[in-house]
Amino acid sequence: MNSTFTEEDYQLIEQNFSGLRDSSRKRCANRKEYETVLKAFDFANDAHKNVRRRSGDPYILHPIAVAKIVVDEIGLGYKSISAALLHDVVEDTDFTVDDIRRNFGDKIASLVDGLTKIKTALDGSKDTTSLQAENFKRILITLNDDVRIVLIKLADRLHNVRTIEFMPEYKRDKILSETMYIFAPLAHRLGLYAIKSEMENIWLKYREPDAYHDIESRLENIASQREGEMETFIATIREELDKAGFGNSKILKRLKTPYSIWKKMNTKNLPFEEIYDLYAIRIIFQPKEGLTEREQCWHIFTRITSLYPYKADRTRDWTREPKSNGYEALHLTVMSPGGNWVEVQIRSERMDSIAERGVAAHWLYKKNGEENGQETSDFEVDNWLKKVREIIENPDANAIQFLDDFHKELTTADIFVFTPKGETRRLEKGATVLDFAYSIHTDIGNKAIAGKVNQKLVPLSQVLRSGDQVEIISSATGSPKREWLDFVKTSKAKGIIMESLKKNTKDS
């Protein structure tokens, strides 16, 4: 939609870019980086001149908003901010990727090129299930190139669903479906909880409007009724933290989201009145010297449970074994003075940064650690990305199988099992002894004939549980069997078995 911009339009553009300018100035390491962002804005602003969105707003407001999400909500740097500003230029104007490369260099051009390919794939994914699956496969291949492409795409998708009321119904349905099936789970796996939650809530608002507004109304009433109770609850905890030497801690409160409540009501067949821990508070502390962050989390836990009764079976310790997206925290559920259950999340400042900004925060901490000569532990997102690459690189998987495998990797919970030496291995829930064997080494999987779980002999098809100790029994003459495909769970195991069977068929 094109029409000449008015003076009001230019004022609106300047007003929106002003906020991004401030955020970029704080994020950029030096003047040169900041000037690259300003140059990217000027380039995109000129390219989208007199072009409007369906809402009637100048089109450039969309790239500005995406770039603002990239820097403020994900925490990426100047190259990603610049690529976000330029992300629609190649697709929607006469400029090419080579033009971007000449003006901004190879890396920003590569990011814009990746984003353009994703947009092209999504715009074409409307005919058949297999075509849509093939296009999504192309999207996820960008994880192999640069995860920032996917992070910027998540920011783009978030702004599109924030403004979804201006889209025609047929396009709205397609975008909501894609968002819930791929982008919300992907945001979750990359540790971007706030983005994931907002996507889910917008989906609920448009797909189940009655349920959404009913839950939202009930939550507003609860917030009003319990305001005094929560203030007292938090004040008491703050006083206890002061005594324990954690006086600089931040304490935040929030209500559960409409989507999370709706999902629990549906999966557990519960009425709203039986959803108990509607409130959650988050304690973010500055670590003290002399103790590990995990020890300090448990110290705070002890202080809180000395004040309020807690539900032992609701305690979750992700400080010992972080979630597969890198999330670390200690969770407990306590009863407030008003007799209501409240979830308490305890995080260090580092844990909170990773929880809010996911993989981007991990890179920041990892980079700082390397620069300071400190050792940094492997991040679980790296392991997950490795699994995604294994799915992508499986030559025998058709597009629909790829999409199923990938979605499973996004949504499946993980278990922890142990080797005979006590080393921890992370596997997806439902994994078997044979999956464990392949997680260690291809040869161990190929030559496996049985296993021992907790010292008991079991078949390779035995499903594992968290805490199991697993040992593989192998034979020098062992080889993959076609029937193994009937029970292995992980895409890695399936891919190796299929490749081995294919090779054996050719050799025979």
C-alpha cells in the first residue's frame, strides 16, 4: 500500500526510531557500531519510503519495532539490529543482497539473506502439508548458518502477531497456526520465555476468545483482591533476605498467563477454581563471594521455607541440571499468609539474564568468560542445536518426517541417565537403551546387543527413566537391525540406523 507520507508520518517515524536509537546507543560497543545502525535505518527508511502497512502506518515502523525487540528483548548486538532494520528490503524493494553487502559487509548481508529466504519459504507454504514441511526444513537449515537469523525471525514474527488484527482472516489463521506449531516452541527451546508466552497468549486471544477474556477477567479480579496480601508476603521475604545478606535482591511478582492457565485447565480437566498457584514471584540476587550460585539459591530457599510452609513435591532444582535451553533456577511453592499457593523462583543475576534472553545471553556470558580467561561450561542449547543439525542432515528423512522429528525435539521433555562411571547423559523422554548407546558413539550403538539398567539385564528396547544407570553390552559381530527402527526414539539413532541399513544393502 503506497501513498505519500505526511508531516505526521515523519514525526511518527522519528518518534519510534528515537527509542531504538537510545537502546542501540547503550548496546553498541563503540561509535562505529552505532553509526552502522544509523546507516541501516537511513537505508531502510529510504527503501520503504511512502510504503504503508495494512494498518495505514508507515512500513518502516515494522522494521524499527523488530529491531527494538532484537535489542531490548533478546539482547543482540549491532549487526543483528542492522539486519532487523533491513530484513524486508531485499524481499519488498528493488535492492539486492549484493547492495546490502556493498553497504554493510558480508555478515549483515548474510543475516538479511537468511531472513529473506525464510520469508520466501513462509509466503509459499500454503498449498500442501508436504510443501509446508519442506519450507520449514529450509527455515531450520539457517540454524546451521547462524542462530541469529532465527532469533531475528522470532522478533519479526512477534511483531507480526502483535499487530495481527490488521491482517485479513485467511492470513491471520495461517500466521497463528505457524506461530503455535513452530515459533512458540522454538522460542521456548532458545530460552526466550517472554516471547513464547506472548505468542501463546495472542494465539489464545484469537482462536479461543471467550476462554481468553474469561480467564483474563478472573485474573484481574484476583490481582485486585490479593494486592494487599502479596505486598505483605513480599515485604516479609525482603526483610528475611536483608538479614541473610541479600538486601540488593530484586523481587518481582506476576500472575500466570491466560494461556498457561487455559492449557492446565484443558490438559488436567480442571475448573479455574482448582488452579492454585496463580501468582509467582521471582527473586533475583547478586551473588556473594565464597559460595557457588547454587549454594546461595539453596540458602535463600532455606530462609523462605522458615517463613512459609512449602509443597515438597513442587520443588524443582534446575541449578544442578539446567533445562535443555539453558534455564537455571530453583523453584518452590509456598503458602502465603492468606492461604494461597505462590510459586517462588530463585535466580542469580546471571541465571535471570539467561532465562530472559536465552541463547543471546549465553553467548554474552560465554564471550566474557573467554575474554577473562575463565572456563565456561557447555551450554545445553548448543547440544540441542547439534541434535537439530543431525535431523537436518539425515539424508533419508522426507520433509514431513523432518517436521515431525523437529517438532518433537522442540516439545519433548528430557530425562537424565547415568553411565557406569557416573557421567550424566541427557535424552528425550521415551528414549530407550539403544538411544543411550547411540548417544555415546555410533559404534557402540551399532554393535549393541543388550543393556543393563540399574544392574539388571534388559533388552535394547527398554524405555529409560530419569536416574537410571545404563550400561551397554556389545558384540564384535553386532550390526543394526531393521526392527530397531520400530522402537528407537531419538532422531540421531534413527538416522544412523537407516544410513547403516542403506549401506549394508548396497554392499550385499
